[in-house]
Amino acid sequence: AKLVPTLNKLNGSTLFAPTNDAIERHRKETSKSAFALALDGDESQTLADNVQEVLRQDLFYHLLNYTLDSVPEQLTPQLTLHFPALPLEPPTGDPPPSPPWLPVPGGLLGGEPQRLRTTVRDGASYIGVDSQGQGGAKAVKDLVPTANGNIYGIDRVLDTPRDLFHEVSSRPGLATISRLLPEALKDVLTSTPHLTLFFPTDEAWKTVDPIEMRYLESGFAEQDMAKIVGLHASGTGSDGHGSVGWSENWRKSDLTNFTTLEGHKVRVNISEDGSATVSGRTIIEQDIYAANGVLHTVDSLLLNPDIFQLNAEKYLLALNATSFVALLRAANLSHYVDDRHDGQPWTILAPRDDVFTLDGWKTSPLPTFSLNDGEDKPPVNITELQRVLKYHIIPGKLKPGDLDETTLVGTELREEGLGGERQVVEVSVHGSGKNGRVERKGDGEIGFGGALVIGEAVEINDCVIYVLSKPLTPPTDVIEAALPFAHFSTFLTSAFATHMDDVLRISPSTTVLIPHNSAWSPLGLLTDYLLLPESREHLANVVRHHVLKEVVYPGDPILSPKSAASKTFATLEGSDVRMEHGKITGSGGWSAPLRVLSREILTRTGVIHELEGGLLIPRSVQVNIGDLAMAGKGSIMMGLVQKAGFGKVLNGTMKLDLDEWEHGLIGSPVSAKSSRNRKKGKGQEDNPKPRKEEVGWTLMCPRDEAFKGVNLTRMLEDTEGLKTFVRQHLIPVPASSSSESWEYLNRKPRAQLSSEEEEEDARPIPVEDEATYSTLLSANSLYGDIVFRLTGSNVNSYLVGIKGAKGKGGAEDFARVLKWGRTTITSSSPPATPPSNSTGSQSPFESLPSVEWDLLGDRPTTLRSGVILIDRPLIPFVEGWWMAWGQAVTFGTFASFAIMGGWTGVVMWWRRKESEATYEPIGGHDDE
């Protein structure tokens, strides 16, 4: 260190010289100390620091600028020649000033040199002891007087005091404040000069509220910790000019007032027994020397009640929601929870830190980083992050007692897809008190968006905080929201097939009514038609008709079956639907009103509800018999119908002249036990005017493959035979009987229909075992009627055949029903009065209880038309010679033989009578 000239220059000094053994021991214990590096000849250190500044300062700490002839018995501070200063960074390469190198006053202690204490303990002198007189280096050599001072041999190297931060962190009784210090304050305590600290001990922190302590320990209390440290630190000293507040100066009455870094005044008072207090707090340990000041410990915090105020952000940090706070700061949304809180109250839904680190939690809508990640934090979409976080903030103070089970509350998230309106979150309450209100604070009783509340709700200032078991996910678009529900798959497939998925995603402020998959199957051929590639526009209109251009959230009275309200809603398809008593009817009037099942499936643009029991068919979807036959692969039968002159049946425009028919239950199912009377005029009067009526048509349509064994060329050449064949497959259903025939279904609420009844409702005609229908051939043939037979236990397994036909085992007269389908063509004007049986005979449905017509809200407004797909054609039955004349010939022959036999008997009897002998009287003739 080249300090020999310095020692020679000093006049009247004291050197505390460690023995050789002490230096060697210090060298081994601290291999990186300045002593060790100098003794080991580290050339790199010499080249880096030509002045050997650290070694020089360590040696100056062993040197007093006055002669100490003896060590005072009492604890006494001594002034060394060590003037602590910040090291040069990097160390200078300039040559040192010319010798003698004397210490230069200045540095970090306000121009004062560093102190060390001496005392006598157990008869021995000790150098560098602590404030309690303990520790230090023992004087092991007798005093050696010199020409310019004294030398004390000591048994250890004196360690220079370190900076205040290291002194604080090394004190066992200051572990709490050491743990709470943020990085920025550590730098302040390391380099700020002439500081006087009055730091509270660990016991003092036990009086702080546990919530406040959890906040301070969160790692995000930098500002408040800076304020706390500032209230316990002074940089001006007791003289107000930057002196260090050593206790030796407290004896001066005019140097007992300190101004803290926060601008507050504190005063030190000295008692007669030597103890001291600062602002009424007891100073436990005085004068812990440091390189840049002095440290005193006190038994309590120097805080006033109004100094330290918690807000929502601080409470969140205390409630183990530090990641949530970090995200709010990263998204520039901390104004919702800090002291500003936008000037209004908020309800904060905060997930705890541990839910971000759970194994398998890969779908969290919130990224897992904190503000401490610095430059290495993962990239994040700020716009999407703000969207997610705003979904956790609810305007107003929503206390547990204000909640009920059916609550949907608006959040701070305003969706573009909702026209700028607030997105809502579902609130569920699992426990209730009086009048359904929560009486406690809701631990485990309340849920938000599927996440449970953990612990009690915290009310702080103008905010209420609920800690959640998991982060909330804002509602996604309609498609993403519906995908997890398997029973929506057919509707979603239809949306994708028609490219309506993007429309559903972006259409603002909508309610989507999604039918179950089970609603599609009963429609039979209608479903097949809608799924054809050439029917995509019709399918798209069906999808659009299920989208209301208004958000109808769960809990809306219109969804309640008990509600008397009714309302018309516009749809994306263009036509309206009507909702009443919790049921909805499509514009096409194709089916009975369907039950809307309210489900809290929220979306980015509104909400999804489930539709039970069917589809909403709009009036724009006009599906006729030809369309259904095409869907059933019945193009051959369609061609035959056209060729036979019945092409208008396929598009639903063909009318029926009722006078061409005989009387009876025309087009209605007839019991197998009933008889039909086709004799003209019986039971009714002739109608001189032809009666043309719009009717529904049911086409018995064999599939194309059913004609493989049929000679179509021959059939087409036989015009009359072709017409007969087609008539055999056409069932007319006049409007007067169509609605009446379905009354038994329409009287039942839609929600009470079984799956079999739902399928029957989608059929063109009602069918039961042995149900008989007239065809167009029935007016000309005794074998024109067709009959249905139920086979097996499956209610949907039917055979249909020509009634009364006696063919080859009936094989050519019966076919298996493969599928049904009903058209969507609406009638021009539905009946205004209850239909009556035109024949005057009793309808099989007249035994049902009477119901007023205007109350039959489920009655269809369409003429029932459709297609019954069968596996083989029904060949019209033609009686053979034997069936036509056999009985008559047999009877005539038998009668002829009977007559001939009778006459033969009479003749024989007569002849026998004539051949009998005659006798005269005995005795001959009388004599005269």
C-alpha cells in the first residue's frame, strides 16, 4: 500500500497492528480480501488498481491520528484515519500522488472519519467492539511506544464497516425489514452518503396488520416501502447540514432534531440513565457503524395512522394475487385498483397466484409472468390481455348480499360484437339466507363465470374484492362456444357446410337458437334434402332463421313458460319468429312451437340457447314433393309422375276435383274394421257443381334401385297402365281433413311429445297399425286403398301394401317404408274455423275432448304433403279370371246341378206313380 512514508510523516498517532498469526488467519478465512490479494502478489489486482485504494482504506482503519496511551475502560468511540468513499469504477490507471500519501477528508460520512470502539473487558483491552462492547480484537502485545506514536498488537484484523444495506441485512434482529427492502432501496442504502437510520426490529413489525404485512411482502410494495424507509431515515443529520447522527452528538441539546427523507420531523430524547427515544419509540441499539452512515434500532415503527393507506391494488397483492396485479400494470389497467380507481367503485374478481402454476393449466386466458420478469417476459397481445382483464372488473360495489342465483352482471369489458355494450358474467350463489340473500361473506358460496370465490369478500374503500379459484375466460365466438357441446354438432356442421360459420362469429348482438342433433333425424327426407349440395342456400336460410337479431339473456321473462308476454324477433334470414310462453314458432309455420331451453352459454356477440324438439323452418325455404323425392333418390318415380300427367303434384300446385271421388273419409286414416261404401249418392246428395280443392299430396316413392326388375319401356308405352300405376302411389289429403287428422298431436305441448311422436309430426300423414288411406286409384278400383302394417316392436317399422290384394303371397303388393318426409310449402290461407268431416260420418278423432279453435296454438298452418320412401313399387292389383268369375260360375254350376237333380227326382217320382197296378172289385160285374 506504500504507506510507510505516511506513518513516518504522522506525529502522535496510534496503530492497531494485527500480529502475523492474525494476518495469516485472516488470509485463509477471506481469500479475496485486500490483505490476501496483496500478500499473494495478485499482479492483475495491482495492474487494475495502481493505488491499492481498498488496502489503503483497510489499513487507515487501524490508524488513529492521535496517541492513545491506554485503552479507556468504558466503551469509547475512537476516530480513525479511514474516510469511506465510493470506489472508483473502473479504478484509475493514473499514477498516485507523490508521497507522503495522507488520507484526504471527505467521503460518505459528511467529512467525518469512520469510528471504532474500544473498551476494557475482563482486564484486557479490546479494539473494534460493537455497540454493546462485545467482540472486537484483543490487544495481545504490550504497548510499544515509538518516536511518533504508539503501537498495539492485536489478535485479528479489524474489518472496516460495510455500507448500511449490508449492515442491516447482517443483523439478526432486522431480518423483516431486510426482507422487505426492494432492489431500488438496497442501492439507496448502499451508496447514499451520511444517512442516519432508525430501523424497527422484527418485534416491531408484529404490530402491523397481517393484510398490510402480506402486501409489503408481495414484492410489489416498492413505493410504500420507500415511504416507510424514508420515514425512518435522515440524510441531513441532527445539524441539518448532512452530519451523521452518532449518539455522541445527542449529548448536544441543539442537535437532537432530525428531518426524515419524507420531510417529517423526529426528535431524539436522552434519559438520565443514558437510554434514548426517538419520537417516543425506544432506541434499542445505538451506533451500528456503516460506511455511509449509522444505524440505530427502535422497538416500533415511526408511522402515523394516516401515513400508510391500503387501496384495492395493495389488498390484491396481500391476497396472493400478485400475478393479476402484474398483468393489470402490464396492460395499463392499474388505474382500476390504485388510488385513482377512476373515481368510482369497482368489484374486482382476482385469481390467486397459484392457479397460474397448476400442472395442466394450459388453457389459462392470462399469461404467466410478473413485472419482475423484466426484458425476458414473454410477448403478449395487449389488446387481448386488456379484454381478458376487463372481464374481471365489474362496475359498482357488488356485495355478497346483493347477489342471487340467476344474476348476470355487466363487466367493464365492452364488446364490439355487442354494439359496445357490457359483456356479462354469470353469478351463482350456492348458499342463501333470508329471502334468498347471502347473509355471510360468501366463502365457497358464490361463483363467477364458473370460478368459485375463495375466502371472504374484502371491502376496501370503494371496492369489493373476490378472490377466485381460477381466471375467468371471456365468452368466445358462437362457434367456439358451441363446439364443446356434442349435441350441437349437426347444426355446426350445417353452418360450416354453408359457410355460415364466419357470419355467426361476427354478427353483432345476436341470440343463436341451436337445435339438438335429435331434432334433425325425425325430419327424414327433409333433412336429406337440406344436406344436399344443391340445397346449400336453403340450409343457410334455416341456419340464419335460428339467429335472432337481439340478445335475449337467460332470465328474460319472455323465456319463461309462465310468462304471458309475446314478442316477435327479426332473424338473420329476414323473416320473423314469434316467441310466446317460452316457445317459438318459425315464419314458415312448418311445425308446432318449439320449447326454448334457456342456457347460460354466453358468446362474444350475445348468447346461445337450446332449441328442443325440432327446427325453425322459414317461409323462404320452399321444399316440395319433387325436392323430397330427389333427396330420397326417387328420380325414376318423379319421371313417371311427370309422364303420367301428374307433374303438378311434384311442385304442390295440383288441385283435386272431389266429385271424382266417392264419399267417405277422404284422405283420412280409416280403421281397418270400418267399411267403405262407394255407391254413388248413398248417404249424401249429388253436387251439381265440380268442387276443386287445394289438397296435400303424399307420394309413395320407390327408390331408383327398386325399379331394377321393372320393364320401364313397356310401362311408358302403356299410357293407361302408367296412369294407374302412378295413381296407386298418390294419396290426396284435402285441407278439410288435413288439420283435423293431426289434432291429437297438436293438443299435446311440444315438450311432451315422445321421440316417436316427433317423428310422426314430421310425416306427411299420420300412420298407425292397419291405418288405411285412399289413393287416386280408389275411385276406380276396389283395390285402390293402401294399408299400413306395423312390423315388430319398432314403432317406425312399417309395411305398406294394397288393401285386399291377393297376389303371389302379397310379395308384389307390399313394400317396406324406408323414410318419411314432409314438404314446407305453406297454404295460402289457413282455416279460420274448425274443419268438419265433409262426409258427415264420425271422425276417429271426434272422441277427443273439445278445445276452442283459437286455443290450438300448436295447429300447423301447412297442408300436409310429402313423400313416403319405399323399397319397391306397388303394382296395381288386377283381379284374375277366377277372382272375377270363379264364384259365379261355381255357384251357377252348382245351382244347375241342383235344379237338374231336383227335376230328375220329380220325373222319377211321377213315372213311378204312373206305373203302379190297379185292382177291380171282387166279384166282377153285377147281373141285372
